[in-house]
Amino acid sequence: VNETKQLFSGTTACFELAREFLEGFGTKFDVVGGNHDLEGIDEFPTDAANLEAYLRILGKETPQFCHEVAEKTLIVGLGSTVFRGAQYTSHEVYVDKEQLEWFEKTVQEHPGSEGWQIFVFSHAPIIGSALRVLQECHVVNGCCWLNHCDGSSKRFIEIVRSNSAIKGWFSGHFHLSHDYEDSITFPGGNNRGSCVFAQTNVMTKRSSRDGRRQSRLVRGNAEGFEICTVDHMDGGKVRLDATVTYSDECFIGDMDDLTMVEGERDCSVLTFAHKHEAYNHDLWFSAYVPQEDDGCYIVEPDGTLNPTEDYAELEKVCWWHMKDGAVLGVHNGMIIEYDPSTLAPMGMVVSRDELQNRRVAVIDDEWGGSALVLHSDDSDDVTVVQPNEDGTYWRKVVRNKMHRMKEMRRVAAAKNWVKALKGEDATPNVLSSYGPYTTTAGQVMGISTRAINPKAKAKAEA
């Protein structure tokens, strides 16, 4: 139990506790670091110092690892290396350039054509995995995918698509159970190569977002491998979730309890999703992912897209392409941007409060492109939703946690100081003066994207 005011995640004590637990299994182990593993900001002044302690205490030489666990079978891990230095949210799981280059080289040196099988582990999933995500947490805050805010985020799925040796990719980060159909995604779909992607849950109740406590178990065999769930709420009971078979043929015998999903590579990977009574089909946790034939696609967006509808209503869904190639859509009362290649959700463009009673229009920008605008029936005011300088639209507004944490501690110190100065009965109202920032909010859902008239204050004073 952490009895101090300091953060426990990412500290020496935290790493020692993790090592003691893992050593208790009496076998070799390796780990991949995530966003919380470099969060020891009270103990370590830099990411480099925090990373050094993490590696040393857990017996690692580098954040990444590669082990041959059976003949021509590799397990490969990628670890996060940035927290304090994150450009935006500190909870983006970031793999540095050196690791990415090492990963690509490692995969290329073990081709599927020579019989190699590679299983990858990372804390966050990659763009294009199509795993269930939390729109109002990870998506809108820019910490959903591996290297979410960086241009290198697309490189991982490109490597998967071009290397059939990658058979499985396992990740966590979302604190969600395995009881959703999209907790495992199979080859095919939006071109996921020969890889099966699997979400991994958490073991403790306090860390679970849906109350379930589970771990993953992967069992290899002569024909392929099985993906299982270990249920910590049911005495460690093991449940078979998926069977993956390597085959040059597409014929499979009659199996009533299986649902077959064929890959796109001449049936080199055949996967079966095993049905079970715990499947949760609720969409509450799921972010909408556009599909080519979902009936929500606006083929030629031109002019007002919702002449009679209120897009702020939660059930409204549609999506479209801008002339610059960006993919935008309305879901859950917000405008969301999607990655053009994988259609994975990237982040929030327009907040729910700004969409209320507004019309959404795509207009000619008079220079060969298109512009996204918001307007109202009862006003002549128009808001132009400007793209970012890098060409994306989603709002990268969540600040680094280390800076926000220090600011909030100063506020708390100021409140205590006023009470010491004027007595415990004082009710101090502490305000913060900022440079370019106006809030300590750590969640996009508490921030409005409403356009602000810079002359409004002057008009009010006049």
C-alpha cells in the first residue's frame, strides 16, 4: 500500500513489487512497459532515469525484447520510453524510433516464407488492429494507439500487412475484459495481414473498467495456437476463446460451436472464434468504426450535411471524405477524425456542446479544396473548423501530466497557505494564471472546441 502522497506507479517500490510477483511463478519472464511504468515523477527527474530503474530492477537490458521460444517461433516485445517528454498527453504509449527500426529489422530477418512465426506484445494496440476502444477516454485524448500522436503510428500496421510471419499481437491499455466480440480481431477485414489481435484485461478489481478480472493465455501446438482467457473471478478457470490454424487449404470439418473467419492470404491462417455465454454485445464501450457498406457513408459531401437532423444527438452516425483525404464522421454527438488507411478513430474534432443546434457543412474553399464549417438556422455566424498544421483535424489539446500535476500541487499549496495565514475558517478561491493554457483539464471531454471571438471582451466592456 502506498501511504505517501507520491504517485506509486513507476517507482522503485512499484518495480520491486512487480518483480517479486513475477519471480513467484518460478520461470523466466520478460515485460513490456506502458504509460504508467515511467510515471514515477516524484522519485525520478527524467524519463531516462525512470527507464534505467525500470530496466535494472526488472532485469532487462533494453525496453524491447526478442526470444525464440520454440523452433522458428519468436516472441517480440516493444516498450514505452516517454512520459515526461510527451508532446501531448503523457498516457500515449510511445515506442521510440530506435525500437521501431529494430522491430522492422527483426521481422524482416525472420520471414514467413522460411517458416517463422512471430508473436508481438505491446502495452497499447496499434492503429488498424480494430480492437474495442474507449472513445470518450483514449480516442478523444489521443492515447489510444501505439505512438498515437506521431506519424510513425501507421508504420506498425504496414509492417504487419507486409510480413505474414506476424501471427499474433497482444496488448492491454484499455482495462477492458475479453467478453466482447472485438476483444479479438482476425485477419482480413481492413487488411490486417495474417495477424490475430487480442486485447488483454487486468487482474485486479480496482483497475478494471467493466468489473471483470482476466488474463490471456496463449498455447501453441503443431497446427497453430489457441488464445484463452484465465478468469480470476472464477478461481483461475481457463476458457478457450479462439483457435488459429496454419493451413494451405480452406476446408475445415463440421464444428458447431465455432465461427470461421478466413484470412486473406490463401487461407494460410484459419481462425475460429469460440462462442461463450459471457460475450457482451453492449456498445457502450465501443467506438464506431466506419465500414464501406455500413450505409452511413456520405459519398459526395457538398453543402449542409444535416439540414434537418441534430448531429449532437448520440445515435446519429455518418462519415465522409474531405478533398484533402481526411476522413471525418459524426458519432456519439461529436465529430471524430478517422485514419484514412485503417479507418481507426483518431480523435475529437468538434465537441458535443459545439454541435448542439448547429448545421454541419462541407463547402468549396475556393482554392481547389474543401472546408468544414458549422452554422445555425437563426444566426449569420459561421465557424470554420480549421485543420491542424500537419493536415489532421483532431484536437491535440490534452497536456503532459507532469506539468498538470505540478500545477495542481501548487494550487493545493496556495490554498493551504491562505488557511495558515487567515485561519482554518478561510475559504480560499485559488485561481491560476497561465501562458498559452487556460485549464488543467486532463480529459478532452471536459473541454469545449467552441470557437471564441477575440473581440468579445472588448465589446462587453464597451
